[in-house]
Amino acid sequence: MTTTLAEVLSVLEEFYPADSAQSWDRVGLVTGDPAQPVTRIHFAVDPTLAVIDEARKGGADLLITHHPLLLRGVHSLATTTAKGAAVTSLIVSDIALFCAHTNADSADPGVNTALAAACGLTETQPLTISEGSPLGLVGDLPQSLRLSDFAAALAGNLPTTAGGIRVAGPFDAPVRRIAVLGGSGDSLFDAVRASAADVYVTADLRHHPASEAREEARGGAPYLIDAGHWATESLWLAHARDRLLAALSERGVDPTRLETHISAVRTDPWDFVVGAQPLGGTREG
Ligand SMILES: [Zn+2]
């Protein structure tokens, strides 16, 4: 018996309830017909044209992404814009698109539990609550590590990107309490300070919020790790796939009838860096 999109959606909506998303967010089904059959599911962080093309070539009929395709209003779905080309390609290829964004961030397990696990945290609690949903996590490592060793271990657990991981703080500083927020995190510094975290692992840290946070810390904790937006969120994909397959099989869906694929497209927008200071360089350089 073929699995329908509606059956898959009922599991996804249980894992990632739409009403746990932030009010500005746009989550859920973007294209597709709940009655359509699903045999191949493709997972990616971003519904870029390259990802949609990859899904189409792989014969996917459902694409599950973290980031929404249509967060802001569009006036045309013509292929003359990238958004229009994406929607057109999904529809003509019969690919349903489902997005779980801030509702997957706050889910347990979800995007941040996957990132917390990559940091070596086993027990965590919410970093803060926003609109009634938990945002970010904080927990303690089993033992204290040097900031540089912690960052290196984290880098080993994250997919490689052109930019790598940027760290603000002394190389040898001991760290144990870790706050995490996958994706853009520079709005949560107050919560990070309140949590008494030694390190804040997040991404998209802009100059002013980051340097002001370092000034506020007077060179001490919380130290900052900018591990890249795509990298910090991509670990969720394998977790979501495993959990979805387990739940579907509990509901009587034969898992061998479903193929799943995690996108090999690195949708981090950066391709290379030049001129980075080698490890061990000084600020005075
Ligand atoms: Zn994100």
C-alpha cells in the first residue's frame, strides 16, 4: 500500500506543531496535495534551486526543509524570479514541500537538541522562552574543556564549510556550561548571560552585537562560537529522518517502501575564504 502525503504530514505536524512556530514564521505545507503518494523523501536545510533540482533528479515526491521558501509575500510565480522558479519546479515535478522552521527549533528533539548533542551535551534545559515556545538550550559538559578543544571537537561533529568556526575568547579558557541556538543567535545575549553559560554556540553573529557582548563580558565568559548558520542547523536533518521513519513504521507503514535522502548540497552561501589569520596569530599581529 502506498503511503500518502497526508500520512507523512500527520507525523510531521505531531513532531513540529505549526502553533509552536513564532508568529512571524511561515511553516507547513507549501506545495503538494495531501492525497498524493510519497515514496521518496528528500531532506535539506534550504529549498534552494540546486536542492530542488537534486530532489527532482532523485525522484523525490516530498522535500522537507528547515527554512521556509516563502517567508515574505511574492507577487508572481513566474520562473523569472528565483522564488517563482523554485515553486514552478516543485509543482511541475510533483514535489510536495514541507517546511519546519521555528517549530523545529523549539521541538524536543529538534534542531537545537541535535546541535546540543554535537556539543557533547546530554542534559539540557531551554535557554529562554519566546511566545510560549522554548528557544535555544543550555547544559553542562560532563567535564570542563579548554575553549579551543571544545571548538575543535564541535568542528569535528559539524559538516565542513568554507568559513569554518569562529571563536571569541581565550584559547585556553576552561568551559563547561554551553548555550546553543542553531541559526541566527545575536538576539539572545541577555538570556545567555542569565544562563551563566561559559560559551554560546550559534551563528550569524554580527559585529556590533558580538563585540558589545564581548565588551560586556570584559574578556571573560560567555565566550562566543559562530559555527555557521547552515552547519548548526543541518545536523537536524538526519535526526528528523530517523524519527519520521520510526514513527511511520509504528503506524504500520513499511519503511522499505520509503526511500529517504539527505541533500548533499551545501547551502551555506559562502564558497571560500582568503586571508584568514592562522591559528595562534595575535590581535596585534
Ligand atoms: Zn535557520
